[in-house]
Amino acid sequence: MKTQNPIFSHPTLQILERCHTLATLKQVHAHMHTIGLALHTYPLSRLLIQSSKLSLTYALHIFRNIPNPTIFLFNTLISSLTNYHSEHAHIAFSLYNQILLRNKTTLRPNSFTFPSLFKACASDGWLHCGHPLHTHVFKFLEPPSDHFVQASLVNFYAKCGKLSQCRYLFNQISEPDLAMWNTLLAAYTRSASFEDADMYLEVLHGFSEMQESQIRPNEVTLVALIGACSNLGALSQGVWAHAYVLRNNIVVNRFVGTALVDLYSKCGFVNLAYQVFDKLPERDTFCYNAMIGGFAAHGQGHQALELYEKMKPEGLVPDSATIVVTLFACSHVGLVEEGCKIFESMKKAHGIEPKLEHYGCLVDLLGRAGRLKEAENMVRKMPVKPNAIMWRALLGAARLHGNIEIGEVALKHLMQLEPETSGNYVLLSNMYANFNRWDDVKRVRTLMKHQGVNKIPGFSLVEIGGAMHKFLTCDKTHPFSKEIYLKIEEINRRLQEYGHKPRTSQVLFDMEEEDKEDALSYHSERLAIAFALLATSDSSSPIRILKNLRVCEDCHASTKLISTIYQTTIIVRDRTRFHHFQDGTCSCKDYW
Ligand code: ZN
Ligand code: ZN
């Protein structure tokens, strides 16, 4: 029978684990010296770990007095450093340097050295060290490298947003575990954005691969999956995920709960979102923010305010994001006084210093309500330097209320701040077009050309039978492209029968974030609507579309009519809000 070395279970080590002050630790340290325990590597490593929890200085002092520290002791200290003192990443790297300097004689980094170092690299300011360190893995370790080293590399590249490397390394791991899958999915989620939805699709693909490899997902996985579904507007897959949660007894904690609230409200079912919210066993500020934001995007300002008022009795304090979504809610339904009150209470009642985004909401609130002069003064007098968002809010309001002077002022600032954004020029040129100032329209367009302004390509996503279909403006790549274009012709004929006139001024001049040189009827959402009408015979379930840009005026007017003509509900989620088109009207009340 193999007996364990008595040093591993020495009673002094148990006392050491229970040291919670530096003074007692020093006593135990002294005792270890007297009985000779401090001469052995394992007890020393326990001492290093315990002391670095209590005092980094003392741990380093101990380490310096070890005559010839082994690689095991180096690794122990580096790992304790990254676990308990991530802000001191530089010390971890200097220890690694010491290993390299002694390398020739006695020391060589091993597979326990690298994971902690990659963890340190992922902390702020040290990303640049990751790549050279990766070459050291090849230099010092025999391939294939150890599971922990591979996992730490995947983590590191995920953190830097280098997804192809991350995926490549992930594929090298023979049996990735749950933590690895979660790292990969989180990396996709982090680098996805509303403009670039492909990464969310990667999350869905990743999840089904994970299912195939028989790994059971947990709460973290589900949060990533549900988050991707809500950002894609992929309702049926989101509902599947919700059902999965319920079937597999996954805890609907506040993270999963917030994700579900967000899912249903982003897919256009704000009532379902509220049902989930209402049943959550525990709610934090994030849950509230998601629900208030849901109400806001659906134009239900009063419900948003009601919820905002409920936070206090639940013992929750609104944070900066709560104020943003609540002000947004007020602004979209014209609750000016209420919004102003909340803005004033920010600092007084909650001690939150208003930031740019809050001023932006207020400018939007005042501007939309037609109080343009006040809005302009606000922008000029605010204590922080106004950014593009602020001026754009003012420009949007000026356009809505036909105030060319304020519009021009706003644009001048915008062109300095972001000379390459098409939306600004578009807004102003629309405004001139509405006033029949065609020379000015031309001038803005020429200016835009000179500046080499890039337009963000518009796209729309629509879910049919559980699969997502993506359309670009004038897209002809879809397998049913021919049928879709025929359907559009039919739609256009019927629109005309109903008296719809494409806004000629807009066809020529309104570039509303998408290029009007492409005929209006081929804007991405039109293609998506045509396809949905073709593909679904059942008009009782709504057509749900997600669009990366703002809906243009002509598409808005046509979609309203299409909802009557084809007796269907169309829900479009654009960059900022939802439009529920039904029986010829839209929930935004033509105010977006
Ligand atoms: Zn359009
Ligand atoms: Zn609308």
C-alpha cells in the first residue's frame, strides 16, 4: 500500500489554511521555520497561496527568500497573483521573465505556467503580450498541449475579440467542456452588434453543435442563446430556448429572466415580456431596465413610468441606464413634464450625475415635443461637450417640425464631429426636399459625394418556419428571388389600387439612410415582407421583421397599407423602435 508523504497532511498546514490575519500567518511561518517545514516545496507553496490572499508584499518577501525556487513555486505565485491581484499583472510577467533568465540551467516553463499568464494577458493593458506568449507555448511545450493551456488560449483570444483564432483553437480541443462552450458563445455575443447580426447567427450554430456533442447547457449558455435570439428577432428559436429552460429545470435566475424579458419585448410581444417579468422570483435593476426599455420601444410610456415608480418600493435604486430607458419612454409618447421631472430628480434623489446620454434623451424629449428653442439652449449650455448623438437628436426634431435654421446649425456641428456618416446628410436633404429647396438638396448630395460618405448597407431579417432569412436592399441572392420580385410587382399594383403614390420627391431625393437611387420598392424590408407573404399561408400570425436602419417614410406608408390589403400584422423592429402595422395604422403614430 502506498502511504502519503506526511508533509502533505502536516497539522501546521491545516492551521495555515485558517489564518485570516497577517499577524497569525507570520506566527505560523515562524513555526514552519523552526520545525524545518519551510524547507520543503509543498508547504512553501501553501504558505505562498495563503499569504498572497492576505498581503501581496509579504508573499513576495517570502518568495525572494527562497534560495532556489522550483518551477512549481513560480507557478504557484504567478497563479495566486492572477487570482487575487489581477491589477498587478506586471509582477506575474516579471516572475515569468525570471523563469526565462534561469531557463538555461534549471527552470523551464511548463503547462501550469501558461494558463495563469494568459489570464493576466486578458486583463486591461496586457493584451499585446498574449501573442508572443503563444509562441512560447510552441517553444516550451510538446504538442499537443494540455487541455488547460488550450482553454486559456481560447479564453484569451475570445477576450481580444479575435474570433477566427478563438474558433481555430477551440476546434483543436478534443472534448470541449461546458465552460469552453460558454466561452466561445460569449465571445460571439460580445463581438456581435445590431449592425452585424452574423455573430448572433454563430451563437445559434454553436449552440446546436454543442447539443450534438451531448454537452448539457447551463444558465450561462441559455443567457447567450436567448440573447442572440432576441437580437435576431428569432422568436421561435427563442421560445424553444424558453421551453428548454422549463423542461430541464434550469433556474430562471435574474440573468435568464432578464434575457427572456428582452427576448419577448424585442420580438414584439411586450405583454409576454411582462408576464415573464411579473413571475420572476427575484428582480434586480437589470430586470427593470429590460422591462422599462421594452415598454419604451413599444411606445407604452405610461406603463414604463409606472414600473419606474415601482422600483423604490421593491428596494431597488434606479441606475444611469434606468434613467435613459425611462426618458426614452417619455420622449416616444410625448410625456414632456414627466421626463423633465425624472431628469431633475436624477442628481437630487439618486445622486446620479447626468451624462451625455441623459442630456441626449432630454434634447430628444424637448425637440420631439416641438420645444426646439429649449432643446437648442440645452445643447449649448450643458456642462459636458455635446456629441454627435445630441446634435442628431436636435436635427431630427428640427426636421420633424420643419425648423430649417436649427437644422442647419445642428448639421454644421454634426459634419465636424462625424463627416462620414450618411444619416446626417440624409436628414438635412429630406428637410430641404420637404420645403422644395431642390438646390440645397443638390448641394448636400454633392457635399456628401465629396466627403466620400459611406452608407451602411441596409438589411432586414425575417423568420420563416424557424429559419432566418436575410435580405439586403435590391438583393437577388435568395433562392426564391424571382418569385419575390414578382410578388413585389403584385404588391405595388395593389398599393396603387389603394391610392398609394410613391413619394416622388423622396424617390429622387430622399435618401433616408438608404440610397434612393435603388428604387424604393426594393428596400430590404420590402423584399422580406414579399417573401413572408409568399411563404406563409397563415395570416393570423404576424410577420416579424428586424431591420438595421430606420424605416424610411415611403416604406412606412406602404407597410401600413400592406397590413390592410393582405389582412396581416407586420411588426418591424428598426434601429430604435418597434412599428406594429395593423389595419392600415402603425403603433408609432407616424412619430419615429
Ligand atoms: Zn424604405
Ligand atoms: Zn411606425
